[in-house]
Amino acid sequence: MVTCAIDLGKFHSVCCFYDQQTQTHNFQTIATKRSHIEHLLDSRPDVDLIVMEACGPSSWIHDICKERQLKTLVCSTNEEAWSWKATKRKTDRDDARRLAEMSLMKRLVPVHVPQPNVREQRAFIKYRKSVDQDINRLKNSIRSIFANRGIEIDTGERAWNTGRKHINSFRKPIGDCTRDELWRGQLDMQLARLDDLTEKLESLEAKLDAFAAEHPDIVRLMSMPGLGRKTAEALVAAIDNPHRFKNARHLSSYLGLVPKQYQSGQMDRHGRISKRGSKLLRSLLLQCAWTSLRYNRWSKKTFDRITGGSKTRRKKAGIALARKIAVIAWAMMRDQTTWDASKLLSAEEAKDNGKMKVKRKLPKPPGPVHCEESSRASHRRSQLTTKPKRQTRTGNHRTKTVQQE
């Protein structure tokens, strides 16, 4: 039995061919390219096992080995077996040889390699988040242009809807700007980039909407009150196959939502959450937990039970609620069932499938596009003119309020 352990690199990779019977090994350095990997597998038909660490190239190398029906082991580098602090020399050849030896001793922890379509979905969701962040950076930079020159624009989303006309009045092509008007040309280029990214984000959202409507698991998870499309599609892409998790704690550990533990004798310390796994999914789950407090009666009841009326436990309760939402979503995918509030709440609380009636405020009128005085300043001025000022007198007599003329 010959094991091929590959220490993958960005440009070059080192392969260690370890023969288990003779306990001998030899090395070969190849380029990290598809043609070189295929030539390596063709030239060594005696290889029975391919071992590599989990990184970027490991996904497409795993696909090549799977097409050739070759056994492949993609292992995690976050385990204790990879802690080589006492070693005096660390080279690519040493890493490949240790990788082969640990695979024979069965000390490596394999990781799940998703299908190509699932990998594309994960990359697409991550790219959507990056485009959204770029849009926010552009909006902040445009606001800084006006703030550095003392020009007032509308606040919030109103600046990019009804207030966009006022912002566009200051833009000017860079070729027509004088030395004192270069900021107008910068504003014109920033607004052009903003419009382009906004159009691309709309096309991305349309593509994800169409995919969510066709995927049964995403539609199934969206039946939970307070869980929207973005969180549902991120959960489905991260979990992929729900049967690969043994229990709820295994899933929570995979998402990085379990506390760190240090135990020695009678001492047992539990620290902060491990934060392993997808950072984007954890942030989406936490936002979903805060939002579900308004829509889901079970979420509100669970949150109140964990906090116990204490304001200092609200953040811990939010993380705990996010973990519970992820576990319930995993169980719904595993059992192929939709949201059923009667399993978690009493008959009276489970009315309307646990949905809470949200009292929405009436929308504010659009008003003018821009005014010289901001809405907050005008509100304060109106309060000062309608309500009399109060002056408090103190002394031996009881404190009383006098109206100022």
C-alpha cells in the first residue's frame, strides 16, 4: 500500500510517496496545476490513498481523485496533531512526510468536501456580502466628502432615495473641474461606482431569489418566523448534508457556537465561544436571533428564560438563541419537516404557528428632498417654541417649577 501525501502550496507542491510495507519514502515536487496533478496520478498507478490538508486547491484535487475512483483524505489543520511547536526544522518535505505517517496512524481528522455546486453557492453568498460591504464603504466616503466641506445632506436611506437629487446637483465630470472643484469630480466617480455596484447587487439578489424558490430546504427553513432568505440559504450551504452531523452539539461545534472548555481536576472553566467555522454564518444567525424576538413567540420566550430579567445576560442569550435556531434548522433539514410551533409551545401560545403580531408604525411622508435645516434641528426648534422653558428654584421651600415668559 502506497500513500501519497501532498503538502499543497500556491505555486508548487511537494508529494511524499510512503510505502507501508517497506517503510520507505521518496519525494517529488510538482506545480500546483491541474495538468501536473493528472500527470502525477497517471504515472503512479500504485498509489492507493491521497492525503492532503484542507485549503483552496484541495477541493478541485479531490474532484479529480473522485473521478478516478481514488480514495482521498482531506484533513483539518486545526487539530492537535498539527501542533509542531517543538520541532527544530520545518520544511515542505517534512510536512509531507509527517502527513503520510499520521494518516497511517489514523490520527488525522477528515473534513467534509462539498459538491462543486455547493461550493459555488457558498462562494456566491460570500461575494454578495463583499459587494454589500463595498456599497457601504462608497456611501460612507460620499458622506465624508460633504461633511469635510460643511454641506448638509439627508440622513439614513433617505439620502440615497429622495435625497439623491440634491447629491447629484454637486457632481461634475472630472474633465470639466477646475482646481477648486476637484472634489466634484471625485464625487462624480464615486457616484458612478455606487450606481454600478447597486445594479450588480440587484442582479445577484435576483439570482439568489430564483435559486431559493427552487431549493426545497431553503423554502422549508423560511417557514420559521423571523428566519429570512439570506440566513436560510447560508445555513443550507454550510450544512450541505444534514446526516453528516452526529448530534446537535456536533453541529454547534462546527459553527463555532460552543464555549471553550479548560478542565483539570476539580477545575472546569468555560470561556467564550470558539468562533470556528463560517464567520458570515454566525453573524447572520445572530442577526436572525435579534430579529426573531419580534416575530417568533418561541424565540421571545426562550430569550426571556435565558436572561432571567437581567440586562447583563442579553448578549449571551442572543448567542444561545442563535445556536438553538441553527439546531432547529438542522433538524428540519434532517427530518424534512416544516416549522411546527406546537412542538415547542403550549396550545394557546402556538396559535398562528407561533407568529407574533407586530405593530408597525405608519410610514412617514416623503417630505422635501432637502432643506437647509435638518429634521432633527427643526424638531428641536419646534419643541422649544411650543413648550415653555422650565426653571427650578431650590431652597428651604419645596422645589417648584416656574414658567418663563
